[in-house]
Amino acid sequence: MATVRTILHLDLDAFFCAVEERRDPSLSGRPFAVGGRPDGRGVVASCSYAARRLGVHSAMPMAAAVRLCPTLLIVRTDFAAYRAAAADVMARAQRITPVIERLSIDEAFLDTTAVPGDGEELAARLQATIRDELALPCSIGVAANRLVAKIATEVAKTRTKTDGYPNAVLAVPPGTEAHFLAPLPVSTLWGVGPKTADRLAALGIRTVGVLARWPEEDLGRRFGRHGATLARHARGIDDREVTAAPRVPRSVSTETTFPRDVADGEALRSTIRAQSSHVARDLRRAGLAASTVRIKLRWSDFTTITRQVTLSSPTDRDAAIRAAAESLLLASWPFGRPVRLIGVGVDGLREPARQLALPEGRPPLDPTREHAAREAVDRLRGRFGEDTIRWGRP
């Protein structure tokens, strides 16, 4: 007989806002948003529940958010603080189980199958720990698989009647998955976007329960292999494991949307240099090197191009990434053409070889000292800004 799994889905409620509210309690209960300035092209990264009640939501242009809520307070993003807070949360989760799969900075699955105790009790204990030790709110769904656990979190939040953070916990007992899902809209399921939802609605399928009763063979004819997945998910079946193995990202990138279109070559090169340093630092933090460098350019008419080059050897060095990115910019940018957005990214990620390539005739640097120097530079830049310290030229 197969073991019934116990999966927790942890979701930190309005995470960026909660971190900001923790260090500035005067924000509590007020409509505020974390993100860019409204006088440029800033967007809402996160917003408080007071702001949400007024129609503000994530990914909305900040200018539109201010029109909806003229009294909206705007707080600039502080990703270093959010990463540190997220690390503290995951350290508490590790006390319960080592089998944790991070989905994003504020979301994770935990497999507690091997942990003594009821899943709902474990969830309540974890929630209390995060609240009491870190002063952060979270909601947790509990189920026998990933799909239902994640949906349980979403349902728990919508069912919670509060003016503040939901701080919700909802457990779906094994064997009741299909019953739990049946009244929910089909858009609740993974893989059902607006187009698929419209196609299902045209067949009269608007709830998960109706989808679960629909002949699987017909779904297969209409949706191909995706039809079989739809049928399984509608019945609450999901066999995917929670894996604690670290995932190597496919790419690392950063982009800048200018408040006003930029046609000055030096300004573009300066942005490219800062972005290259940012990407290189992220590579080093992840212990990775990249074999391909690419840039992204978006013109004032929203036309977007990408160009890339493959390096002779993988790198995590600012200078190598910067040189490749600047070369791509020189080859791709028609002089004087206004640029709306510019970005630098890297692909082909792998663990780096730590031998430093030096000009001919120079002795090799001690790898330990070189790595320590780069870590020190990264720490200074992270604390005081990119322009705090620069590498010298030989």
C-alpha cells in the first residue's frame, strides 16, 4: 500500500509589504505599495491589503495605482532585505523538514511525510514560529500532493475575512481532494490560463467538478496531452515529488526600463556596465559561471531585439560579461536611436573552474585570495551601492 504523503505549501502573505511594515510599523493598516516611482515607468511589486481593497494590485503601473488611490504611500524595493527575511523563514522551515522546494522568494513546498504529527498541526506550528520569531505573516495549505496543497493555500486566503494579512491554514484530508476541488473555477488548476478557460467554457465546463466528470478521451482529442493532465488534476491527482535538490537556474538577467527613452550612448554603456556587475555578482552568489552573454533592447515603439555571444570559456567575472555586453550593444544599437529598455543576461550556466585567466606572462593569482577579494567587493556593493568600489585595470 502506497504511503499517503503530507505536503505543506507555504506562502508568505504580501511578503515585501510585511517586511517593510515590520521595520516601519506606522505603515500598518495603511494603503501602501512597494515598487517604482509613479512619475516614471515604475510598477507595483507588492501592495498592502488596504491598497488591494481600493483596486491596487501587483504588476500594475504605479501611476495607475496612484490614480486609483491618491493617498497611496510608495516604498522603494529593498531586495537585500527581502532575501535576508526569506532566508530566515526557510531556516525555520528547516527545523520541521529538510525536504523543502523553493518556488520563489516567498513560496515553498515542504514534504513532512516522515515527520511525526498531523499535517495541520505542523502547519499551525510553523506559522506560529514565523509569526512569533520573525513577525511575518504566512498562509499554509496542507494536502496529500502539491497541486491540492497550493490550491488549499489560495482558498484559505479567500475564505479568511480580515482587514489585514490572512494568516490562514487549510488542510484537505486525503481522499477528499476531488470533493474539495469540485466547486472551484477551472482557472484554479495549474495549466488553465485564459485561453484554455475560454475553450472549456465554450463546452460548458466552468468548474473543476464538471471537468472531472468530462470524458478523458474527449479532452485528449481536444487538448492533446494536456487533456490527460487536465483530467488528472480535476480529480485531485498529482504524483510529482517535492525535491530538495537545488535547481540550477537556466539563466540570470537584469533589465532597466528608463523613465524616459535614452538615446545617449554613454548612458546606455553605463547602464550595461552596472547590469553586468549585477549579473556577475548573482552568478558568484549561486556558485555558477555562464558561457553565453546576451543583451536585450526595446525601442520606443516597443519593438524588442535580443543578441547574444558565446564566450571562449565560462565566466563569473564582471569584466568578461561587461566586455561581451558592450560589444553586443555596439553591434546592435543604431547610433542615436532612443531606447526604452535595456538588459543584460547570461545563459549556459555551470559550476565555474576557479583558475583565473591572466594576460600572458603574468603569474596566476592565488584562487583563495582572489575569491575572498571578490566576495568583499560584492559585500561592499550590496551594502553601499554598485559605484562604491570598482576593479582596477592592469
